[in-house]
Amino acid sequence: MNDKKILNDFVVIKAIEDSVNVIGLTRGTDTKFHHSEKLDSGEVMIAQFTEHTSAIKIRGHAKVYTPFGEIESDSKKNSPDK
Ligand code: TRP
């Protein structure tokens, strides 16, 4: 899989609870939050990695569909150590 393919692929995030945050982190020397999108339960965001975005952080309970497979993020209140 080449870089172009990685950059062109979308990730789909579906919120399973209210107030899931999808946070974009900057590409380059500095890794900073540059955008935060709040999703309520059932809302879907379709996003790409871009020239500006090298990482995506998800806070809260959501399903994430990527070209590599599916993964579910948990919210703190659902995590086993709480
Ligand atoms: N302006 C941002 C960009 O082009 C928009 C964006 C793309 C984004 N992918 C994202 C924002 C993922 C948050 C999360 O990079």
C-alpha cells in the first residue's frame, strides 16, 4: 500500500453515544489539535488523512471503520477499570 492510497482512504466514525469528539492532529514537526468535531449518538463523520491531518483521536464510544478493519472506541465510563 503506497502513501497516496493511505492518504486517499477514508475513515468512517459512527458515534454510539452523545458527545463523541473526533479530533484532528496536525502533520509535521508539531503534533497539535487543529479541529474537534462533536458527534451525537448515531451521527457519522467521514474523514481522510490529509496534508494537514496525520492522526485522528476519538474520545467517547464510537465505531470506526478503516481500510484496515473495524474498531470500537470506548468511553471512560464503559472502560473495565472504572
Ligand atoms: N481541514 C482538515 C484537513 O484538511 C479537515 C480534516 C480532514 C479533519 N480530516 C480530518 C478534521 C480528521 C478532523 C479530523 O486536514
